[in-house]
Amino acid sequence: MSHPIRFTALALAMALVAGCASKAPKELPPEPGPAVSTTTPQPTLQGPVPGSQADFQATMMGKDTIYFDTDKYNIDEADAAALRTQAGWLARYPAKRATVEGHADERGTRDYNLALGQRRANAAKDYLVSLGIDAARLSTISYGKERPVALGSNEEAWAKNRRAVTVTID
Amino acid sequence: MNLRLIALMLTAALPAPLAAQQITPAPLAPQAATSPPDEGLTGSVSDDSAWRDLGIDIPAFATEQDKPTPASAGGTAALGNAIAEVITADLRNNGLFKPVGPSALPPVAYPQVPAPDFPAWAGRGAEMLVHGSVNADAAGQLAVDCRLYDVALKQQLVAAQWSFAPADWRRAAHKCADKIYARLSGESPFFDSRIAYIAETGPKDHRMKRLAIMDSDGANHRFITTGQAMALTPRYSPDYKSIVYLSYLNGYPRIFVYDTVRNSQRLVTESRNPTFAPRWSPDGKWILYSMAVGGNTNIYRVSAAGGEPQQLTQTPGINVGGSYSPDGTKIVFESDRSGSQQVYVMNADGSGQRRISFFGGRAATPEWSPRGDLIAFTHIAGDLRIAVMSPEGGGLRYLTNSWQDEAPTWAPNGRIVQFFRTEANSGKTSLWQVDLTGRNERRLPTPVDGSDPAWGPVLP
């Protein structure tokens, strides 16, 4: 009797999850068009498909992203914890490949920030490899300062933008 | 969220109509330049304050017989007026002169072009006087005559003639402005040149970045790429036949050489590693680029004709960018091998690397002046500012004082530096020019936001 209501509530929750997911900038494909595919598959009633990017994101609860200090690329304790969580998921789904996207804040020059984003993505990748993830499963890409998630021009926004985001490939 | 999406779509739809209006942009009125305080002149700055008050009258160019021309809906008479307007805008916008354009001046009779009515012009208070003519021959080709007179001396200072296809009529005006500028300032010309840059549209977190080109005054604007793949950091080849730039085509950052004649493009080098920050050698024979391998970035050079790349830097860390000295023997570049971004110089084969910037803050994006006497760069100490220094690293001097100015590029005569400015919070970008005194700063008109300007040489 209460099934229809439960069903509606669940569907709503799913729609909300999907909605929120597509709102997060890191979920956007790098470019419109035939770029890297990071699209989210349709969630089913059971929740995200196990082993999908949606599942990865839901499991990580924010730990798909690590943050860096200004002009730095070292992996601190919080980063290491997040990367261990990522590695755990990747170990569970050994067929899955992932891209680590490196980013910089806006307060630097364009060319250097491309190199800095690459360095950060690489640092995250190296750490995942040190945890036993096959390097062949991991690629890196830098967007420099071109893809901010926090839009303000202040320390708080810059701290959110100095990041490396792991995106699994469906 | 739906509203945001609609706003996004609206913004994305904007560039097309704007672009359509950009066929002949009106020259911008001189900007109220909020110049930084004068940081003192050096020997290389040729701006004499005396020149700043030099009045130049530029009446409409005369025509022997008003004929239809594809260059103007109003025929050669209207075209003569348009040419004088372009010259006026060129000379006004560099801060050296006080030109008066055709709208405020009486017309010139065709026979007076080689023989001005000096007393009448002296009576108007003119010091310098430009006369010229434009005529269309039977084949439609435009013949343009350009003369500069010193009114007090009743003397002709410049007399030059060119022949241009109607579509290139603005080049005739730029050539005339170049002659006048060179004769009066003693500097090399630069108006008849072009600029490649990145046209930006859309919100800060989803900005569309397209390769675009235009004349030095913003006219003849054209988008080269569609915006499907993010484009960054273009550089015109010295012969204008190619543009090197960074594209995220197929999702990964790599350098392409775009052929402006065939409208096709190729990769600079086949590599699975990201390549970026491309630059030409002054003779167009080499392309410098930076490549990240693992976390380290180093500078390479490859023949523009293709072939095996040669690695020029080999240090851990980030070595990036690069700009050749005008004689092609040296390269100035940036490296953080000392712990932060600083400027270094090396020989063109990579030997003899040494740091030259030793002031506070970080120093980035060095660009060697085409005259060889200065290096323009971005100085980062909180804010990002455009500055110049000597090739030995001395004489640091700021040209701008804003929240974020970066990526200087030189005018072909090494007298004006172009750069881009980013607004805090909105992330909106715009192209700016500043002269070497830092006093004359102006915004370049672009149909949409602009970044990463790259100035090509004077056209032959």
C-alpha cells in the first residue's frame, strides 16, 4: 500500500542525487563534444551502478578531491587518507580506469598553472600507484587555472580550486 | 538550476550576433588612463612629453573622381573620409600625438593634396598636416597617396603611395599612419600588423575559449576555432602563415600549428605527454614548447618543418615558456628550480642557463623586446603586474598596477606592450596596451572578452 509513495520518494531522491551530481563542475566533461566521457549512467532503484563513476562519487563523499597549498603539490595527511579511500574503491573494481584532473587557483600565470596542475595530478597518481593501483589504469590531465569550482576571488575560493580530482571512466 | 542553465545557454548564444557586428568596429575613444605613478624613465623610453601636445590635422583623403568601390558603400569619396578616420584613431591611441580627425576639419580639394593651403591650416592652429588621396583604377584596385607636412616650415615630411585591393583598404590607412608615426617619433612602425588572441565567453566555471585574430586596431576580427575545444596561448608565426596554440581537442592539451592560408592544422609533435606554451623563433624556423613528463615540465625545440625535438632544459620542477632574443641566439624563460618562478636566460641550444631575476616576488612569462633592449614579464607579488627589466635582470620597472595583469606581448617596434587583465570575482578578461612610460594605457576593443594576446610583425 505504501509502495507507490515509497517509490515516488525514492525516485525523487534519485533525481536529486543526479541533479546535484551534474551540478558539480568536476562532473562536467572537459569540453562539450567528443572529449573524455565522464557521464553518469542512469541510476537504478538500487542506487548507483556498483563500480560506476556515480558509485565512486557516492562512496567517496568528497574524498575524490584532494587540496593543495599555494604553489605546492605535496600529499599531506588529509590527502593521503582521501587517496587511500580512492585506492580502496579502485582495488574493488580492478577493470576501472580513472583520470586525475589537476587544477590551480587563478592567482598565477596561465602556462605555469598548466604545469602546476599537471604536477598535482601526477602527485596524486603516484600516491595511488604507491598504494598498489596499476599505473596503466591511471591517466592525468591538467586544466591549470581554467576550470575553477569556487568562483570568488578570495583565499577560501582559491583553496577549493587548488585541487586534484579523481574521475573514474565509465 | 534551470534558470542557471538558461542563463548559460543565453550567454553561449551571444557571441554570434556580436561577431556579426564586428566587421568595422569603431575605434575606441581614448580611455581615461588610470596610469600608475611614473616609475621614472630609462634611456630606452623615447616618449618626450613635447610630442604629446603635437597637433596633427587629418582631413578626409581627396578623390579625383568619386567612383564606386567594394571598400565603401559611399564610393571613393566616403572611403577617403574613412581612411582619415583610421589614421586619426591609430595616432590618437598611442599617446604621442593629438590628432584631429576629418569630422572636425574642412575637406581638401584634390589638387591641394601635393600643395596644401598652408596659411589657412596655420590659421587653424595646426602644426602637422596630413593630406592624401584615394582613387580606384579600372580594375578596382585602390591607389592611396599619403603626405605629411610641417605647417610652420611649409615643408613636406612624408610622401608615400601604395596600391591595395579594396578589401585591404584599412591597411593603406595603417601604412600611412605608420609613415607619419615613424617620421615624427623616430621609432619603427607597428600599426600595419595583426594580433592573435583568445576570445572568451560564458561564466567563470564554464568559460568558452576560442582562437581569434584581428588587425592591430581590432578591425577585421575573425574567430578561428569554434569553442568546442578549449584554446589557449596562440602565437603568430613571423610570416603570419601559421599560428601555434594550445588546444584541448579530443580532451588533452597539445600544441597545434594552424595554417591560416589552408585553414587546416597539425600537431607540433606526436607525444602522449601534454605539450603547451608554444613560441616561434624570430626567423620562424623553430618552435619552442614545454612538455610535462610525470610532474616535471621542460622546454624543447623542434624544427617548424617537423623532425626530432631537442630538449633544452633538464632540471626537476617546472621550466616553461620561452622567448627568443631578436637575433635568435638566446632564449629567456621561466623556471621554479630555485623554489619559485623566476626568469632565466640560456643560449638557443640550451647551454649556459642562468637566473637573471633577483628581486622580491615571482617573475613569469618573460618576452624579449623585438629591439632586444628589454624583457617584459609578469611580476607576481600578491597582484600580477606587467613589468620590464634589462636582459641582465636590472632596472625593474612596473608598467601597470592592477589586480591581475599578465602575459605581455610586444608591439613589433618594441615600444608598446600588450597584455591581458582579469577582473577579480567575475573572471572577465580584456586586452590592454601600455607604452613604456606606463602612462598611456588603453583597452583594445574586442567583440567579447579577450586574453593571451600575441602581436605579429609589421606586414610587408
